[in-house]
Amino acid sequence: MSFNTSSRQLSKTDEAPEDVPSQEVTPLDAPAPRDTVQTSEAETPEVSAAEAKAPETEAAEAKAPEAEAAEAKAPEAEAAEAKAPEAEAPETETPEATTDPEPKAPEAKDPEPETPEAEASQTETSQTEASETETPETESPEAEAPDADAPEGEVEAPEQAAAAPDPAVSDADTPTAPRPRRWRRVWGGWREKYPVAARVLAWTTTAVALAVVVVALLMPTQADKVRLAAFVRLPVEAIFGAALLIVLPRKPRIAVAAFAGLGLGALTVVNFLDIGFNEYLGRGFNVVLDWSLFSDAQGYLQDTFGKGGALGIAALAVTLVIAVLALTTLSVIRLGNLAARHTETATRTTLVLAIAWVTCAALGVQYAAGIPIASEHTMQALQFKAEQVQRTLQDEAEFAKIAKKDNFANTPPDQLLTGLRGKDMMITFIESYGRSAIEDPVMAPGVDATLTAENKKLTDAGFAAKSGWLTSATYGGSSWLGHSTFMSGLWISNQQRYRTVTAGERLTLPGAFKKTGAWDTVGVMPGVQKAWPEQNFYGIDKLYDSHKLGYKGPKFSWSTMPDQYALTAFERLVHSKKHDKPLMSTIILTSSHQPWAPIPELVPQDQVGDGSIYNAIEKAGKKPADIITDSTKSKQEYGKSIQYSVSSLINYLVKYGNKNTVLIFLGDHQPIARVSGNHASRDVPVSIVAKDPKVLDKIAAWNWADGLQPKQDTPVWKMNAFRDRFLTAYGSTPAP
């Protein structure tokens, strides 16, 4: 029996409160019951002080008639207690009160009286808790009202003491049940009102979380491998992760789940980048080197879709990244919490899946060739990325050593290119001119017909040509890697190598002509729209970029001007002028750059002018959005752009070339995979055209095909091999 015995309970025993001896007082140092928020009368400072000073008067005061009168005048408290028997039951059986027959006198405390506002707040809070939670601690408001008439220091009747709040105990000292957050109350109420819908929603959320994790763990890095069979497998990473989350306590579990979810989200973003890079550049995303390419991608989007469209795409990309990170993190946390709530089921399930995985791995069970049921996809992807980072860092030092070795670095000027003295040289790159343009069944008919027709023009004008294949160091983009590989004789396959070689003094093909002192070197590069420090590396004396060619017409998506205009401007500004020396001209044509819409048209040469004639052509052309998502249309328009570029170049050569003109033209790389086809080669055609038969006789040993179209069995070289073979064939003496 505790001190807080109700009057209803006393009436059943026919015992007055004074007949209960020392059980009425509980020492202050006795531990309070966990499941009650009521404060015993023994903890009241006034009572404590009275007991400490005069224990003899305690019994007399307890027998006072005022206390008996208070008992008789508390029907409201009895009624409230009768409605809440659960609240009284725990206190009736409080062990501290029943097992300590001789409580020690508590130390007196200076009370901290509460203000009326605090009392009202406490009463209001108690009422709210009583109405919402209905816990054993709940009391009726009438029972909490203090006795304002009781004299100070007087011991109240047990019933009144049980109901009256203790003014000496602050809110901080009084244990109270935490009030549920508003959203939890709303959610709890909704679940009780719609239990079926709540269960369906919970199951659906769990299923979505599971699907997100599985898809993230099994996502391929190439678009052509994304199919259902790739996702119906057992990822070993999920099995290990589940086993770990099951055994962890709550806080470490949530921390580990959040970290794992963020990591899985980051890996998913990298997987998407791998898909994009494989689609456009024929290789995966390099986490060390490829971040710098995003600025070029932004420029391409702006030229293709306008500034507003580019900003919208960039904002969408950022939003998707954030969404992926958030979704994977929340999914892993939810699955971890679910496993913790159902430990036994989760443990059995994890064990069964682990046994199944080991069995399938040992037996080599596969859905199809190359798709094993027992998957280690994520671990293999992480291992590959780690090895890629290591290779990239090692490659920097190794390539720096390779770049210093040059077979023609010390060749005297009079021993360089002796077989081409007096010739006007042109090295021309046609953007994205790849082997697929000549062999793909969609593009080849039109391109092959153009090559045949243009070759006939050359023959009629007294020119001849030989053609072969070169394997480019890049694919689908990053044209500068192809340019530098061809002209430096080094394999420049990434941005790091490009920075290394262009920062050095490697002898390039234009640089070799310049070194002889027998040629003036110029560059016509309509695609260069800002400062281009590589001019010095290539050995180009005079550069004509997009701002110096006098073009007044419209842009054609990324291409700043049509190829026909660029060649016409070259003739007007450079080639037609008087020169003391022959020219070594490097020209980069851009009209066949993706997205291949709109495409310029050939116009009469005397109408090219300042390019204004192209305004109507650009407006009448197709828009990038018309073809960019359609592979067949993209192939068709790409083929037309190659036909336009080749025709523009050959028309220029026939009209303005002479007996001393030697043209080398080639593609810098294949078009993107959506056009060239999955797993297409990196080969590009290369041709040498001249009127002087001696020029082509010097490369007879190369076994190149006659004309502008190489054959399928024509030899294929790596692009970096061309420089040394070319220098050697035309009279250069190696001198490392």
C-alpha cells in the first residue's frame, strides 16, 4: 500500500488514515516508481520540514478533524479516482512504501513555489495527456487542484495529497511521458482509420525500396546490356549488407545504412555516367580525368538547345543526382529497420539467400551467356574503378617518359621532308568522319555514292588519291585527342596525356614543316571560339579562328559556320595571297559535328559572300530535337553531313588546287555509338590527294587503296603511327 491510497480504498477497509502508521511517508531518497508521474506526499517540502522538526506532532496533525472534513468534502476526487482505477493500481502496490516500515526523515528543502501560470500550465498539460494518451499516469483535473485553504506546514489528507500538485517540484524534476509528434499522431490516426490502405502503402514502400537497392546493385554500365535478365539475380553485396544490419544496434545500424545508401547512390550516378560515356565516347567514365569534360558538354548543349535549354538540362541533371542519392539512402535505411523489427525472419531469409548464392556461384548457373545468377557486379565495378584510378595515376608518370622520346627530335632542318619541298600542303580533319559512314547499311549508300562522284571529279581535274584506315585514339567526341594523336605521333587517349604533350616540345607534323624553314604554317579552325594556347605547340604561325574568318551568317547547332564558307574564307584570306614560301595549312571542318541538324547546303561559289545566304537555309533545316532521340534519323542526317563536308572539300580542291597542292584529309573519330553502332571499331578513313604522281609513288609500299574509299582489307594502322611513317616516306632522317 502506498501513501497515495484513495478514500475509496480506505472506505473498503473501514480504517481511518491515522490508523496507517509510517507507511504514509516515503523517504526522499527512495527511488520513485517508473510508471507514475504523481509525487508522493513524503516528497512535499512542507511535510518534510514538519517531520524533521517535530515527528511527534505528525500523528496529531494526521488526526486533525480538518483532515477528516477534507475527506468528506472530496467527492470529486473520489469520482475521478473511481474512473481511473488503472492509475491507482500501480501506486497501491508500490514496493518502496510497503517494505520500509521505518522511513528516515528526509532532509528539508527550500521550496521553489510555482507561479499560478505555471500551475495552470501544468494542469492543462496533464489534462491534454489524459485525453490523448490514457496512460496509467493520467489523473483527472479535479484531483490535481490544490487545496488553497490548507495552512502552510499542515499535512494534507492522503486523498488531497495524492491529488494536489507539488509546488516544490519543477517540471524538469517531474517525469512525464513524451508527447508524440504531430505527424506521428496524424499518421497513427490515419492508420487506425484506414488499416488496409496503411498496410498496402507500407508494403508498396518496402517493395519500392527493395527494387531501388536491387537495381542500383545490378545496373549495367552499357545501354545495350540493360534488360530484365540483368536485374533478376542475387547480388552478394545485398546479402552481406543485410547480415550486417541485422546484428547492429539501432543507432549504428542507421548510420551504417545511411552511409551505405549514399555510397550506393554515388555508384548509381557513376553508372549512369558510364552509360552516357559509352554511348557517346565508346568508353566508361574516368573518375579522375573526365570531370573537365562537363564544361565542354555544357557548351555543346548551349549551342544545340540554346542557353535556356542548356540551363534546364543542367538543373534537371542536378535534381536527378540529388534524388538518386536521397532515394538510395532512404531505401537502405528502411530495409535495415525492417530487418531489425523482424530479426528472426530476416536472419532466416538472409541465410537461405546466402546458401542459394554460394550454390549458384559454385555451379556457374546462368540465365544466359554472361549473366550469372550469383552476381558480384557492384564489387567488380568498385574494383574496376579503383584499378582505373591507379592506372591513371601511374600513366601520368609513364607517359611523361614516353613523350620525351622522339625519333625526329634532333633531325636537322635540311633533312626533314625533303620529298615535299615546294608543295602546298593541306592537312584537313573532317569532324566525325568514321568507318561506319562507309560501311553502315543506312549511311553507306549515300556516302559511298558521294565518294565515287567526288573521286571522278578529282580524276577529271588531274588528281589522284590513295586511302587507308587509321584507328583513332578517341571515339564519339573529344576531337582534340584525335588531332593531337595524328600530328604528334603519340597515343593521346585522355585529357591528362593531352595536357602533358601540349605542355612539352614534341615535334608535330605542322611543326616539322615549320622547322625546315621552307613553309609558312597557318591554321583555319572555325571550331575554336576562345583563346587556344595549343597554337604554339602545333607550330602554327598564323591562326584563323571563328572570330577571324568574317562570317556573318547563323550557327548550325554546334558548328559555327558551314564548311564551304570556311574553305572559301581560307582562299580569300590566305591561299590566294602572294607568299614567299609554300603553305602548310591545318584546317578543321565542323559541319559534320553532332547533332547533325540543321545541315548546310552547297551554294554557288560566287554567292557565298559573308555567309548571310545561310540564314534561310538554317531556318528551313531540321531541328536537333527532330532527330536526337531517333537512331535511324540520326544516322541518315549524319550521312548527309559527311557527304556535304567531303563535297565541300573536293570542290575547293578542284577549283583552287594546282600541280603543287597535296591534300591529306581524314576523320578525327567515329560518330557516337547511337550512330556508328554498338561495339563499332575506332577506325577512320584517311586519304592523300595530289596531282604530282611522285607524291603517291613514295607511299606505294603502304598498300593503300586507290581513290577516296579504302577497302575492307586495306591495312589499318594506329593513328599515332602515321607521323613517323609519313616523315620517313618523304625524306626525313630519324635522329632521336
